[in-house]
Amino acid sequence: MGPSVLSIPSAPLPGRARGTSANRAARRAVRPRPPQRPVDFDLNALRQRDRYKLLTALVVPRPIAWVTTRNADASVNAAPFSFFNVMGAAPPVVAFGPDDGPGIKDTPHNIRKTGRFVVNLVDEAVAAAMHASSGAYPRGVSEIDALGLALADMPWGDVPRIADAPAALACREHSTILIGRTRVVLGVVEGLYVRDGLVDAERFHVDQDALHAVGRLGGGRYTRTDAFELGPRPSAAEVGERRPDPG
């Protein structure tokens, strides 16, 4: 008998319900909060869960790395991580921080064994599946099989990407740093897949409005991408003009 498949919704993320802001305002009027004062937190004096709560609610929005790796039986593991970003382009390097609880999770364990992983980026269309893959699956269980997700090969290494993800980064582990119980995986990006219609390959221009990327907030919340511009960066001449007169 094959693995059971969990049904997940394929519709885009739900919109904001009408009256939500008004309802929240009404609740605040009924239960007024005392004035909030500035606070300096000594993180060394706090419990780990309280540090986590503060940091994940303030450092937002965070991009999501939906990481695929190979299990020991050659099945594919998938797990999302929001302690993630690209660190540079010469060479291209990504970093993500998997939790390091009582037992090492499948993702860093597999990377330690194989040295390879793929970062699948997350848009609104795959957000529900990404969220479903974050559950506490037993060691060695393939979230790909459990959720019925399709895979696609990449030319770099033997770890596949998630077929419906809008973009994927094929990575080779450079190193893993362990600071206390905080684990940071550094990977060199060897190749990049981008879905058809999202990129002008001649100009290397990505249509970010069409990407519909999803980010992570604190407290189990997610956010859509809503862009705005502040104009060009100040030029060297403009910056020089703003320096105070030394006299």
C-alpha cells in the first residue's frame, strides 16, 4: 500500500475579511490597553522561547526557504525555514537556520550526509502546501509523498525541486556553523530554476509583481508581497553635499 496523501487546498491565500479592522478596534475600545513603554531586553536573561517570540515578531517579513533534501532511503524530504536569506553573489551564498531541538531534524541531517539541498521559493499558490509540510513528521517520512507533491529534476546534483514552486536554488553545502543550539547552514548556489513567464533571460530581469512571493511574520502569520519605491539611491555627489561643514 502506498503512502496516504493529505489533501491540501490549492486556492490562493485568503483575502482580508471585511470589517476585520473595525472589529479589532471595537475590541480594543472594550478592553483598553495600558500605555506601552519602551523596553530594553537583555536577551541573555530571557528564556529561549521568549527570545524567539520577540525576534520572529520584529525581524519581518522573512523570506521562506522550502528546502528539499534526500533521505537515506532516497526519498525526498521537504521542510520550510524562515530564518533564511541570500548572503552574497560572489560566490552566490544562501544561509538558513533549522531548529536544533532534542533531535537533529531530517533537513540538516540529510545535508550533513549528502552535502546537497535545494531551496524552493514560496509563492501564494504553494503556500498552503508549504505550511502543511511544516508538521512534525516522523524521522525519515517524506513530506513529498505524504502531501502528494510533484518533483522535477535539476541539472545540479541529485536533489529535485518542488515542481510547482516558482523558483529553486540548487545548493552545495559549504559549511554548517553551530553556536550553542543555533545551527546555520551555508550553501553555495550552483544553479537556479525560474518558472516560465517570470524572467527575461536576456536581461536577467525578474517580474517581481508576477512572483507573488510569500513571507513569514511572527506568531504563525504570513504576508504577501506589496512593493513600493523610494526612488534611486543618493549619488556620491548628493551624499557629499549633505556632509556638515567641518568649519
